[in-house]
Amino acid sequence: MRERLKRSLAGLSRYGAGVRYRLQGITPASVFRGLRFVERLRGQTEHNIWYLYVEILWAGILTAVASFNATYALRLGASNTMIGWLSSIPALLAIVMLIPSARFLETKSDRGPYVRGSLGISRLIYLGLVLAPWIARDRAAELVIALLLLGAIPSNFFSAGWGPMFVDVVPMRDRAVVMSTRSVIHGLTVAVCTFAFGKWLDLAGTPSSASALSWVTFPINYQVIYLIGVIAGMVSLYYVARIRIPETPVVARKEPGKKARVTLRETFAGMRGMARENQAFFRIMVDTFVFNFGAWLVGPLYIIFFVKQLGASDGWVGLNTTLSQVGLIVGYLFWRRVTDRRGFRWTLLAAVLPAATYAFMVALVPNLTLILIFGIIISFINAGVDLSHGNMFYQVCPVDRRASYMALYGTVANVGAFAAPMIGVALAAVIDIRWVLVIGGVIRLFGATMFHWYKIPAVEGEGS
């Protein structure tokens, strides 16, 4: 027991040393003198890492708001099929957009303006959610769904650029620490905000509210939090704009005068070639697709099950997200130390099987109080999967083709993310929704075992 305590304290000490290294030269007094304290960081890499930490805090507020998207649409009268669209249609757009977007970005040595511009457009669309009940009183639900789907277009373009940009600005030695620290900051922000927003929605949306809040009835209570989300998203965008992205290699394209247009057959041939030449990439893509297909199948059904069948309130929805984020925060702190000692592959294999159990727990024990506890447990485990899987994935993508490899991975994933929710919603119309959750759980569990059967080769440079 004493030895275990010593190892835990040593792990915390290493984590703290890493944070101190990145923030060297910052004192509490300097923080109060404004943003000039950033100038005391050691170099451009440390500046970039600091901005990544600050922007994710503001982005977390928007994420907390977005966690009520499906609930907002349901309260406005959206059907189950519409809720399924929120998962499926963005995935369909990603299938069409990711590879062309990545190919376009690979022709640009300075990708920053495109990454920032697409992020800004996707966040401004949330302003439409504030105005939707006033613009289309009788069709507000349809307008909200349409705006969220429209926002998926710039979001997918941003996704094609953000992953490669993150890898470019954060060196390998810092990547795991930065990823886990960003996740902790994001998780804390989302946890606090979703709890507060959920309480606000319950209090302000109740007819018996205090007279001071009598004017804040539905949908005004939702409009207030969406306005807060838009403001926070713009502040996050400001800090993203402060990140200095190094120039990246430009992939050579066809010479002028030759046919520049690529046919669909040539695109798929190129995709197959990329998979054949990189077995580690192919394996992680296949294993992850099957593992996530079960989650995509039941993804839109959770909120429908919680709200329509179990009668969850807005406050419960917010509390569920809050507690899940608490589980993620604790999980990232724990699994970060595990990856230091055992490596990314060992961590992934240890966490991936238990990560497949959430659908079974919800289906077999449909109790709102216990589901809150299940959410904490599974989020704790999922942190280990995310941290180890993300780092392994970055390492199997070659530097000069990173955008294309990530786009291929995202395109294949979004084929499942498009089809699975539609299948899940269709099945829920025929059989009990809990049986659909069990089916999704079985598929996810099978995918988890594939990581053990169809193992990804060890990542060069990871911990032993």
C-alpha cells in the first residue's frame, strides 16, 4: 500500500513538473497584469500550448450549450427521426467533404486562415438557434435541425485541418500532456456549465418560478444559454487565431496541362493504396470502425430514451453531462500516469473492453439515478481509450500526408456514423428501444475484442 502511494505521488509530481515546464516564468502577479504575461513563456511552442489551453476553456462553454441541442429540438417538437438526422447527416457530409478538404489544405503551406474561418462560420450559426423560435414560430424545431445540419459543413472542413494543425504545433514529447490537460480543462468547464445551465433551464422554464424570472419561460430560457454559447465560441476563436502555425510541406500535385480532375474510382484506388502501404493505419481504422459502430447505432437513442421514456428533466440532462465530465477529468489524470508507465497500446487494451458496457447498463437498469453513476464510470474508462487511441493514431500517420490519412480515417468512420444512427432509429420504431441498446452494446463489445485479436503494432517512441 505504501509503495503504491509513493508511485501515485511520483506520478502526480511528474505531471506537475510537465505543467510547470510549459508555464515557466508565469507568476500569479503577472496574470493580473493582463495578457502580457504570455510574453514570458519560453518560446513559440509554449505560446501555442498556452493558447490551446485558454481556447479550450471557452470552447467548453459552447460544448456545454451544445449538449442541449437534441433536448432543445425535442422540446420544440422535433420527431425521433429528426434527432437521428443530427447524427447521420453531418456524417454523410463528412464522407463527401473530408478527403477533398484535406487535399485542398495540403496544397496550402499556411492553413491557419482556412481553419479559423471555418471554425468561425460554424460557431456563428449557433446565433440562428437563438433566433429560431422568433423567425419560425410554428416550424422552430425544423429550423433548429436545419441550422445544426448546415453548421456541419464548415465543421467538417475545420475537422480536416484541426487534427494536422494540432500535431504541427505540439511536438511529440508534449502531445500526451497537452491532450490530457486540454481534456481536463474542457471537462471541468463542461461539468460546471452543464450543471448550471440545466438548473437554469429547470428554474426559468417552470411556470411557478419566482416573479423575477417569470419572463424567462420556454424557449427564452434556451435562447439565453445559446447566446452565452455564441459569445464564448467567439472568444475561443480569438485564442485559436493567436496560435502560430508553422508552414507545412505542400504535397505535389499534377503538373499544369495534365488532367487535374480526379475521378471517384481514382480516389478509392488512392484510399486502398494508403491502407495497403500502412498496415498499422489500416488496423486501427478497421478496429475503431467496428468498435464505434455500436456506439453510433444507439447514440441518438439515449436522449430519446432518457427524456421520452424515463421522463428526464433539463436539470437531469445537465447533471448527467456534468457527472460524465467529472469521470473524464479523473480518468484523464489517472490514465495519463498509466500511459507513462505502461505505454499507449497496453492502456488501450486494458480500457477498451470495459468501455463497451454502457449500453448494457442503461438497457438492463433503466433508472435515472443509477444511469448518472453509470455515466461517471464509463466516462472514466473512456478517457483511457481516448488518450491512448488518439496518440497511437497520430503516430501511424506520416507527416507529409497526415491531412489525407486523417481525412481517409474520418471518411470511413463517417460512413458508419451516417448509416448506424438511421438504422438505430428505424429499429427503435419496430422493437423496444432497450433491445436496440443491447444490439449496439454487442457490436461495440465485438469491436473491443478486435483490438485484442487484430492488434495495432507498437508505436515507435511510446513508453514501454
